[in-house]
Amino acid sequence: MTEPPDRKTSDRAPSLVGQIGDKAARKLKARRNPTPGVWFGLGMMGLIGWSVVVPTLLGAALGLWLDEQHPGTHSWTLALLVGGLTLGCFNAWHWVAKEERAMREEQEDDDD
């Protein structure tokens, strides 16, 4: 026995309405959060670069000052330069991981 035509269309309607609602919500979200462009990416690369350069230069400057004030057998400049570089790289890695996590969560929200 076949079902009445009313029932078939009413069963499809909620799924079609849900699909349209989901699509509209995605479009509205895309308008509110536009995809970052090339300049945004270049800016992020610059920001990450400075987060490495600044601690490295500060470590080298402090090392030079310490070498002048307290000369010894070990180079404060080299030690603090490496320390600043390490700190800067850790800082950049932490920042990139945080941004990646935020992008992944946003993508998962879009998929739901």
C-alpha cells in the first residue's frame, strides 16, 4: 500500500527546511567573519618574526653589557643570544599553536 502524498512531502519538508536554515547560517557567519587575505598572512608572518627577533636582540644587548661590566672566560653575549633565540622560538611556537587551535575549533563549529 502506498502512503498518501501529503505525508511524503511533510516528511521531506523538515529536512529541506533544516538544510536551507543551515546554509543561511553558514552564509551569515561567512559574511561576519571574512576569509583573511594575503596581507593578513604577511602580517602574521611579520608578527611571528618579530616575536623571535625581539628577545634575541634583547639577549644580545644584555650580553654585550654584561661582557663589558663583568668580563670573564665565558661570553655572556653568546649565551644570552642563544637564550633569547630559544625564548623567541618558544613564544612563536606557542602563539602559532594557539592560533591553529582557534582555527580548528572554528572549523569544527562550521561543520556542526
